[in-house]
Amino acid sequence: MKLRLGLPKGSLEESTFQLFKQAGFNISTSSRSYYPAVNDPELEILLMRAQEIPRYVHEGVLDAGISGLDWITENNADVVEVAELLYSKRTSNPVRLVIAVAESSDIKDVSDLNGKRVATELVNVTEKYLKEHGVTASVEFSWGATEVKVPKLVDAIADLTETGSSLVANKLRIIATVLESTTKLHANRTAWEDPWKREKLQSIAVLLQGALLARTKVGLKMNVPEDALDKILSILPAMKQPSISRLVGSEWVAIEVIVDEVQVRDMIPALKSGGAQDIIEYPLSKVIP
Amino acid sequence: MKLRLGLPKGSLEESTFQLFKQAGFNISTSSRSYYPAVNDPELEILLMRAQEIPRYVHEGVLDAGISGLDWITENNADVVEVAELLYSKRTSNPVRLVIAVAESSDIKDVSDLNGKRVATELVNVTEKYLKEHGVTASVEFSWGATEVKVPKLVDAIADLTETGSSLVANKLRIIATVLESTTKLHANRTAWEDPWKREKLQSIAVLLQGALLARTKVGLKMNVPEDALDKILSILPAMKQPSISRLVGSEWVAIEVIVDEVQVRDMIPALKSGGAQDIIEYPLSKVIP
Amino acid sequence: MKLRLGLPKGSLEESTFQLFKQAGFNISTSSRSYYPAVNDPELEILLMRAQEIPRYVHEGVLDAGISGLDWITENNADVVEVAELLYSKRTSNPVRLVIAVAESSDIKDVSDLNGKRVATELVNVTEKYLKEHGVTASVEFSWGATEVKVPKLVDAIADLTETGSSLVANKLRIIATVLESTTKLHANRTAWEDPWKREKLQSIAVLLQGALLARTKVGLKMNVPEDALDKILSILPAMKQPSISRLVGSEWVAIEVIVDEVQVRDMIPALKSGGAQDIIEYPLSKVIP
Amino acid sequence: MKLRLGLPKGSLEESTFQLFKQAGFNISTSSRSYYPAVNDPELEILLMRAQEIPRYVHEGVLDAGISGLDWITENNADVVEVAELLYSKRTSNPVRLVIAVAESSDIKDVSDLNGKRVATELVNVTEKYLKEHGVTASVEFSWGATEVKVPKLVDAIADLTETGSSLVANKLRIIATVLESTTKLHANRTAWEDPWKREKLQSIAVLLQGALLARTKVGLKMNVPEDALDKILSILPAMKQPSISRLVGSEWVAIEVIVDEVQVRDMIPALKSGGAQDIIEYPLSKVIP
Amino acid sequence: MKLRLGLPKGSLEESTFQLFKQAGFNISTSSRSYYPAVNDPELEILLMRAQEIPRYVHEGVLDAGISGLDWITENNADVVEVAELLYSKRTSNPVRLVIAVAESSDIKDVSDLNGKRVATELVNVTEKYLKEHGVTASVEFSWGATEVKVPKLVDAIADLTETGSSLVANKLRIIATVLESTTKLHANRTAWEDPWKREKLQSIAVLLQGALLARTKVGLKMNVPEDALDKILSILPAMKQPSISRLVGSEWVAIEVIVDEVQVRDMIPALKSGGAQDIIEYPLSKVIP
Amino acid sequence: MKLRLGLPKGSLEESTFQLFKQAGFNISTSSRSYYPAVNDPELEILLMRAQEIPRYVHEGVLDAGISGLDWITENNADVVEVAELLYSKRTSNPVRLVIAVAESSDIKDVSDLNGKRVATELVNVTEKYLKEHGVTASVEFSWGATEVKVPKLVDAIADLTETGSSLVANKLRIIATVLESTTKLHANRTAWEDPWKREKLQSIAVLLQGALLARTKVGLKMNVPEDALDKILSILPAMKQPSISRLVGSEWVAIEVIVDEVQVRDMIPALKSGGAQDIIEYPLSKVIP
């Protein structure tokens, strides 16, 4: 039994491989770059452009794949969402497909696009959006550098953006958001009905999400005198019970807890002034709650 | 008056700039990379993907552009061919759009493609070709790495190739040639009717072709005693009259001639043994016959 | 409330960002490279040359900054030292400002510099030092490559060096040390009087120092039979009490201790022969004693 | 007392330095690249080609070195094997010295090599092997690019390969395996008789192997209700007793165990469904069983 | 006899070496990078920062150097200008030292700078300019990245710019031009009085300027029937007499002329339609009028 | 008929290809890197290490090759020297094989090497040299970085050097020169007896040498009034008659001459003051005297 899994080639490739490695799957591309080896005999990995993965998952050429909601929608792919995976090179924000025009353009909102020319990589999504808003415009496929086409070549573009900064740099103004998109592990419907494949996919999802969660968490350990225990516990996050173990032959206890990395900044000074000693922070590879 | 000219971004970009520089136009991309500066106030250069240029020329957004016959055809662009420009990074062969299958495939010729799946960047050209050959197949747009999709993802591909070596390396077998394509300077039909634009385009064509011709030619000069003149002239190419000038105060003449670089290898030993002396070869920047 | 913090651009930039990341502050330079984003709304980061930071801290344009004692002194900056931060690319040695001459020079000590020409990036520090030693010399600002100026352009240089190897390679001889310098988190005097800013700075200092300390420490765990406990404890560093916890349903205890990484080399063979089993070493991100 | 240790320059250099760093020895090559500094005053490191190290160890110029069995054998080096170290850039497979011919060659096995020409970097090993198989062939030293010499320059090659993929890419067929080789820490026989050097070498071996073992292991911690303890223990590997400690004031115990990273994929879903909570995985730097 | 010549290290270094090579001086930096070898035993080349060269020329440590008028002025260097050399990486425009403020600043002209803070690399030039305009401002030395300091760190900057595009990108507005600067070959006054050094410098100047002039010129040759000679001559530039030589045994003459490269674009179509044949353009290395 | 020619892979590869290109042979390595294509159907090019080429030429596997006298000698290759080719990356000096010891060594000349250990890449040449000098030493093959082996690993080295600067940088002292070596086009003795191959090789030699000669020569043209002709001719090199042609309808003559580039520096000022005008220098691709 093998699960055929499509992973994105290109800008997400490196971070996808790192995520899988952290989850326990070593993917190595040495021999043939589009069909990499992986240290799990139950997996067959295929690298391809993120734009194409949902189509091949939909058609069953792949059992499952990783791509964005944007391309799932553009391909009209009827697939099962197994897990949302929040990882990217720069931010944890979803990517947005926005319609943008030149800063100085007369076009103020979507209705002004009637009769205009719009360039985009996602022609289907854009046409559907415009139709839903009662707009008739010419939507043309853009082979690249979409953001520099306004206003010399087209009147507007529908472009993917994470922070909007590239649009600002090109003196563009956003007039509408067509879609918000995050990365999805998604499966073919027939493959999902196969018990072995579904269990394999769910197991992969747990490991990937455990790896992603671990990136935002750290382990904290500290020694605390018993009489300061209540105070220290009140500083730690309430939700989860910390592990407390008594130290042999002493009036001290050791406390260990998993916390959000971003909270540590504020917590450590408070813990120290509350009487904790020998506070250490250590990194985690996976966290499964 | 300005002529709006689209030049290809990407793999041909550097060699296109070098050709224009040799022809007398310095294009510099320092300020904004898609709208470079050029030292000719009558020109406005726009860089874009070669795939898109014919469409924008056809529609009149550009007056003229440089792209391949492949993309002119794929875009159904009704444009005027001003000049054929034979330059590329590796060979002077035309690029071919070929249909290829796995070496071990049962598919032997185009008729075997009935009911199969074909991936290609040139969907329109491929569909038209298959229809003309009475074949019904599913032609899907490929976002890249087309040559590794056979046989795992599709049955055949229609892919551009210069030497075929990448196809061989991926263990593919060519079963048909859909199209041969060379690079074209092509113009919008309306722009071509404008006398100023037509003259400007013809002037650019003369300079570009003069630059390309100079890449295959060299200048040869030599001194020859008068009595060896006939013999030497019989070695030189017959087509063009060489320039012969008498040297002051001597029995020698100087001969100067423009020849194909590739002929020089065989010509120089013959000239030397024929009595020519002080043979020099010098490089040329433009040759206009 | 915002704390305005100047960080060094250039050779220390990457290692400074890594240190802040380990301390819990993600600095990203994607949008505008001199005013990077940071995941702490209470911080505003400005990147600038280390040479300038103390001046701007002194004048109050910045609340605090990170730079060396060398440049604090050169700028005559009257600032508060919040923390010493020992990090650099190669060694943990302080950097020294030394006066060097050609190996073959007659100049033997500082007093021989009378009437000579000295090139340096730190003109003020060098002039003050020479004056204190009763030497009158011409000290000129060097724009770079100071170490190659001797003896063709100047008689001596005052140059920063970590290991002295670049001076040796240029056949220079050190005759005096003007200054030893380490990296300092330093604050403007007025900002330091502001309770919020002082607390924020102290908190940053704790986290940065906790991160730096963790780089020299590791966590060790091992299982020990109860009757070997005393022997094992005698091998571990005496200063800190290790955490000892009894394993459920066994005659073994688990020992956990934080030690200097450099001691582990010698400790592990001793622990093993002392009866410890399952010794593991794990990395730490922060250590706050 | 100093131990003089030869480490391989070139393709293994970076991974060797990383391994030593993880084992506690920081090697820095800043000053002179072939005699790097190391943070252990008892060590003197010399970098040289792996091919030469066994010769210098054999002759006593080095006390010990790291190189492959292949080059130990080629050099006829009579040395002590201190430890096998399984690390390399791509796989953990041993490297093999294989004899290969062109795919289309008539040569089917070693006996067909009589009177043929064989190119190899390991002339001695290859000649000895052929002689043992009763074959008389001309074995010549190859300065590089051995795999492209068949069939134009020689009839066969004896070449080192890890996966065989480079041989396949050059259309070669393997007809015999001469040698399997792994990386060895090996010592000069006289040095090994010196008690201080032997102890130092054994200590280095323990640390290097502890570092290598840690690369395949991870730490797992989880909280388990007491009544689920037996079930959870049955999922964990049987060989080693996990550390179990009771949590203060609760019916839960904390379990900590070191497991193979490759097992974690299967273990985590089982642990979770068995009742374990707050499962975390953390990385290890050294594991000494 | 040796002439000691300072050449700029850094951004101008490569183009300076290319210019000297074209002028006949091969400078190679292989042995020691600041004191390169040159194939002229009468020259000693020293590389240093352009900012320092005029100071060392002024003081006589160098006989001559190449630097900009900006740094000659900043150093108050009393030197002899031997030649102006118009070469740079991007344009042939002079570089300008401009005062710039934030686009949104209230500062409109120089008089508004009273009491403000100005950062610049050229402190002396800027202070002198402000004083001449009756302005009292604090001018501080900037160690780099001057253009990002407005408005957070200073009110205005005095910065060097070739095209102004970097200022625009940083949202700055130019309010005054302090200085226009071109590159100068300049000499120490005493060295200039030495006949040998003066002649050597003048010879270098002729060769460098001959090389620079050749960059804007090309050679044109063509064959012309005698009866078209007048027409063709009327198309060629009037200033210089072209070389006309009669071809042996024919009614044709060969014309050869040196013209501005930028004129060739327009000239070639006219020459061709005027009856010229076999027009060739060839490159030049030096042009001395 | 094909000539099988071995060209050096590695440090000379790029400059060899450039030389062949200038000589009229375009070698392109795109398809398979060790058997490149060439635009001459009579040539088959094989790339290999320079060390091996003479051996394969000697044995007749190659008809001819390009390598140094050093490796011809080391291989005891009995070959025909067709042409000496003086080209290299840095200087036109021959490379020398020198014996070097540590600066501080007691070894003063070759006779002191008795009983010492010498590392070298050219074992045969070195052993023969030492034997001729009556010295018995252990000569061992060095796999690389030979110059850093003294004095830790060996007593002396025999190393190739162009300028000696790398030896100086490693604090070595040259005690003897074993061999001077230049690059040779050399042929197999049997191939040389074949008339077609010999003629082909001689033709290649003429073209390569014509290309090399052109690198040291330039073309000069100038216009001279008839009455200054004698003076100008006296400045030009006496050996070769310059081409003098009368300009139509004027009292001027045009002079054209090929001169050494290195002479131009001194000639141009003299020509100008002698009355020559419109002096131009142009580059040459081949010069066959």
C-alpha cells in the first residue's frame, strides 16, 4: 500500500521539506528532482507546481496533496480538506487574492470594472467573483509580473498578496478582496473512503500539526521552594496542569510546563521575582495536546 | 512619436539586450525593471513574458514585439512579421514543439493519442494539431516541468525543445513535430500602416539583422605581391569583390574582404601558402550587405 | 509606549538578530531594511552602523542601543551601561584597539610615535591616548583597509583586532593596546529615568543574557541506581543542586542537571564508569540562574 | 600532551566539523585553513585529503585520523580501528568500490577483464582484487571523472559509489563489488599503546558515537492517568525502562523515554488514543546508553 | 623613476581597471590586493578608498590619483587637475551632492535649515556651503545609509546621487545642489613640476582619454560607386575628412570614417539607400583626434 | 576522418575554450560535459585532467592533446611537440616545478635532502631529478594542498608555481628548480605520420598561434600629411612595411600598421606630436605574419 502525495515545487518547497522532516519524514531530492525519496515506504512523493496539485488530486492521479485554497478553488477541485497547515516563509497570515488598480485610477470599487481588462493568474476565480458582483469585464491570464501591468497593459489585476507591500511598492490600490487562502492538506474523495489511506492521512496530519504547534511553544523548567509554589503556579498559564515533581531530599519542587514562546518574554521576569530558580527554556520538536 | 516595443523577460532577456546594444540601442534596467530606459527617445521598451507579447501586439497595446512563432500561433495573433531574428543562447536551430511519450509507451504515432491525456504549455496549438489529425484527446495546461509528467501524470506531452537532449534525459520518445518556431520581430497591423512607425521598425530590423550577420563574419586583411594577386583572389569567396588598394611605393597590394568566420579556418593556411603576408583578422559589429 | 532601540547594521547584524530571536524577539527585515518589523509592539528597532549608535543614544534620538565600548568612547557618549553582551562571530574575546607598526619599523613603543603619522577609524580615542602618553602625532581618519597602509602611507595605525591574525598577515607588530572593548546594551540617561523604559530594558537584558548563557550550557539527564547516587553526585558540579526524582516502581533515580557544555567532554566518561545509564544531553534556549 | 588528529578536507569536511561540534569540540578554520583551531588544548587538528590520512597515521606522523576503510586499504595502512562512524551527506549506506563497464559492453563478469584496461583512483585495491580473481589487466590511476572514461578511454572502471545513481546516469553496468567501506576513527599502533592517547581516543570515540546516536533518537514526554499506565507502557519500546515520576497532587504520572525518531510516526497516534496527553518531542545532542 | 598613482578601491575599481587595460596598462591584483602589479615598470599603483586619495596626493605620499571633485574639495586638497575622465557604471552624468529632506517636510529651501541637523559623508563641503548661505546647522558625519536617516534621525541629508532615483525611492525631496562632481586624474603640485612625471602623466591622460573617446565611436567602412560619392559624403559627418581610396580595377571607391556610435542608427539606412554597399561597422580601442 | 583531441578540464578549461573560439572553433559543453560539441565535423574533443592527457596521447587513445611539458615528462610520454602555446590565466611565464622547504629549515640545497621525505604531485619527475643529483629521498604522492605539508608532514615539497607567491605566503623557501614547463599541443607519433592528421594539426596550430599572437598586437591607423610621412615612418617599428594608401583628392596618406600593444603607450604621443591625426587603435582576432 502506498499513498501518492503531491507536494509543492518552488517557493514553498524548502519549507515544506523542513516541516515534513520535523514531522519525521526525510525527503531527499538527490536522484530525480521531481520524484524524491522519502524514508517511509508507505509514501510516494511527487513534486509539482502548487497550481496543479488540486487538479491531480481531484482526478485521482494523486491520493492527496498540499496546496492553497486559492488553487483548489481555481481548479474547481472537489476534494476533502484533511488539515489546515499554517506555515509560510514570512508571516502566518493567510494569502489574499485582491483586485488592485493604479493609485491614480478612477476605478473606486468592483462595479467600476465593467468593460475593463483584468489580468490575473486565477482566471476562473476572478471571473466567478466578477459575475457574482454583476460585472462584465475581460479577464486575461497573466504569465507573470502581474503587478507591473497596471496601468500600461491592463486596467486592474487580481493578484495574490501576503502583506500588500509589493502592491504598495508598485503604486497600486486594493479595491476588493476576492478570496482568503491558507494551505491545505487535501485528499481525493475516493482515496478518503479507503480506510488505510484515511488513517495514513490522519496520522500525517497529526504529525504535521504537532510539528507546527511545536514551533510556537517552548518547554520551561524551574526549581521552586515549596512555599512559593502557589505564587509561581499563578504566574503560569491556567489552562494546562504543569508537571510538578518533588526533588529528593529537599524542600524544593521541580516544575515543568509547555508555554507559548511569545509569553516567555513576560513570564520569565515574573517567575524570577516570584522565587523560581534555575529557570531553563528548551526547544520542542512536536507538541500533541 | 514613440514606438512601443515589447521585449521578452526571462531566458532571452540578456541576449536580447546584448543584440540591441550591438545594434546601437543601450537598454538599462536600473530604475524600474519592467520598463527599462533606452538611449533612443523614439522608443518605449516594455519587458514581459514572451508568451504574452503577441497578444498585446495583436490588440495594439504594443506597436511591436519580439517573440517566437510558437507564441504568436498560440495566441492566434494576427500580426505583421517584420524580420526573423536568429539568435538564442545555444544553437541557431529553430525551436520545435514536439509530442513525446515515454520510451516504453505503446503509443507509436499521433493516432494512438485518442482518449489520452496530454500536458502542454501551448494548449491551443496542440489542440488544433490533434484535431487536424482526427485525434480526440484531453489537452491540459502545464504550469511547468512538463517533461517529468510522463508517464505518472499524463500519457504524452507537447513540449518545446531545441536539441531534444532534455527529452532524452527524461527517457521520452518524440512521436511528432507540431511546429517549428523562430524568433520574430512582429508588428501590430494598424501600427504597420503608420508610415513613421513602419520606417522606424524597418530601420530597427536593418540594424538588428546587421548586428546578427556581423556575428558570423570577420574582416580579413593581407598584403599580397602583385604577381600573386590572381592566385589569392581565387582562394577568396567569389561572390563579393574584395577591396584592393595599392600600397604606396611598393609592388604590393593590400586586400581587404569580409568572409564567414567559419571559412577562415580553411582559408588562412591556403592564403599563407599562396603568398599572402601579414594576414590579420578583426571583429565586426555590423554588416549590411 | 515604545522603546526605540538601535541595532548594528553590517557584520554584527545577523548574529544580533539570531540572539534576539533566541531571546524571544523575531526581527524581520523584509519590508524596509533599516526599520525592521519586530513581534513586540513595545519595541521600535532602527538599524544603523555600530559607529553611530552611541551618538544617537547619547543625544536621545534613540532610547537605547547595542554597540561596542570602543564606539561609545569614540563618540564621547555619556550613556548608562545596561548589560554586557558577549557574542561575536568568531571568539568570545574582547576586541582590542591596538597601535601597530611595520615588523621592520624602528618604532618600538608609543613614545617613538612623536611626529609620526597614524591612521585609524577611531581618531578621538587614539588622539586622547597619545596625548595621555605625551606623544604628539598626526592622527588621520582612515576610510578602510587601515592595516595595509603601513608603511607606505602612514607610520603606524590604531586598528581594531580580535585575534591579531590579520595584523600578522600584513606583517605588522603591535606596540600598544589603547582599549579593550566588548559589546554593550546601553541606554540614554533620560530614558533610563523613565520607570517603564528602565523595566523594559532590564527585561530585555535578562532575556538576552539568558539566551547567551544557554549557548554555553547543556542539559544532562541520566538514570542512576540509588546506591551509586553519591558517587555520581560527586562527579557533577558542586555549585548547583541537581534535580533528583525517584522513578516509580524501581530502585533507580533520575538526575537532571545543567552544566557547562565544555565540561561534558570530561564528565560523560566518568559518569558512565560511575554507573550512570541512559545519559542524554539536550540543548537549551535560555538559562536564568 | 597533545593528540595529533587528521580530519578529511573536502566533501566530508563540513559534516565532520558539525559532528565534532555536536560532540563538544569547536573547530574553527579562520586563521590557517589546514591547521584549524579547536577548543581543546589536548588536540591538534590537521586537515588533509582523506586519501592521505591513513598513510600518515600508519607512519606515525599523525596519532589518529578519520578516513574510510577504502583508503586505509589502498594505503596498506596497518592501523587500529577505534570506532566506526556512520555519517555522510546523503545516506547511511556504506560506500562501495565497484567495477563497472558500459551498459552495452560484452564484459559480463570479472573474468572477462583479462587483457583489458581499468581506470580507478584505488589502484592497489583494484590490482589486488583482480589478482585474487586470476585476472591480468592494466590498472591505471585516474585523476578524476572516472565514470565518463568508459568506453572511450578504458574498458572498465573501479569507482566509489554510494547509491549507484551516477553510474546509471553514465550508462554503466556494475559487474562486481570490490570493497564495502565505512568511515573509521583509526589510530597509529604506537600511539595506541600510549595510555594517555588511548584514553583520549576512547573518550573522543564515546562522544562522537553519542552524538551520532542522538541524531536517530528523540526524547518523548507525556502525562498519563495512572489507570492507563500499563497500556501506554505496552506501546513504548520494551528494551529500556522509561522514567516514570508521579505528579504532585494528582492522579497522573509523567513518563519520559528516549526512542528512535523513526518510530515516533507510528507511536504518537497510538499513545494519543491510549490516553496520553501533552505529548512532547524534544531534540537530543548526545545519547550514551 | 616611478610614478606613484592612487586608484579607487571599491565601486569604481573594476571599471577603472578596465579603462586602464583598454589604455594599455594591465593591472592585476592577484598577489597583494592593495598594491597590484601593472605591466609598466614606471608605474606603482596603490589602491585605496576614493575618499582618501586627494589627501594623499595633496601631501605628496602619492604623485597622482583618480578621485572625484567631491572628495578633492572635501579634503581641501590643493592639487593639479590633469584630466577629466567621464566614466562610471551607469551614466555619463556628473554625480551631484544634494541636500534632501523628507517629501512631507516643512523645509522648503536652504534657509529653512537653520538650527537643524544634517547628516552627510562630506562634512566640510556641506558646512562651507551652509555657511556661505548664512545658515547655522549641525552637520554630522554619516557612516552610511545616509538616505534612510531622514526624518527619524536627522532633518536633512547632503548625499551624493547620480540619477536621484535612490532619493525618490526613500521619499526624499531635493532642495539644493551643493556640488557637481566628475572624476579627475589629479597630481601633486611638486610632482607636476618634475618634467619626467609631468610627461608621464600627460601620456597617461592621452591614453585614458583616447580609450574613453573610443567607447563612443565606431569605425565605418563601405564601398561606393564613384558617381554616388558626393551623395554619400553629404550623409557622413562634415567635420572630419573621411579616408577615400580607389579600389584597384573598378569604378568603386572604399570610404572609411570614424563616427559617433549613436549616429550610426540613423546613418546606415541613409547610406544604404544612397548606394553604399558592404557597409561594415567595427569596434575601436582608442581614438586620438 | 576525425582527429581525436584531448583538452584540459579544470583550471585551464575556460581559457582553452576561449582560445579555440578565437581561433574559429566553438566548443560547447551543454549536452555532456566531458565530450563537448564543436563546430568542426573533423574534430572530436575529449575533456580530461591535464595530468592524464599525455598518457592517452602516448598510447594512441588520443591523436593529440594540450597539456604541459611537466605532465608530458611525468608520464614518460613519447610524443611529437606540434606547437608551444603561451596562455594561462595570470602571466605568460612558464610554470616551474620547484623544490621548497620551510623558511627556517636547515635544508639549504638539494644535497641536504638525503634521507628526507618529499611530497609532490609529480613523483616520477621528482625522483628522477633527485637521482640525477645523487640524492636518496622518500618521494610520496600528494593528493593536494602540498604547500601546507611542510614542515609538519614532510621535509620538502616539489610543487608547481607560476609566481612563487603561494610559496611565500606559506613561508616556504625555494631551493631548486626541477623543471620549467609551458603548454604544448602534442601529438601521438603514429597519428603524426598520417598526412591528413598532420595537416589538420598544423592547421590548428597556425590558427591557435595566430589567435595568441593577436592578443599582443593591435591595429593602428592614422592620417598623415605627405610631408610628415618620413618622420612618422621613423617612429613606427622598422621590421614590417606599413600599408600606405593615398587618400583621394588630398595631400594626405593613410597609414595602417600592426604593432605590439605594449608599444602603443609610447608610440601614440610621438605620432601625435609628429603630425599624425585621427589615430585609431582597433582590436585584432588573429595575426599570421
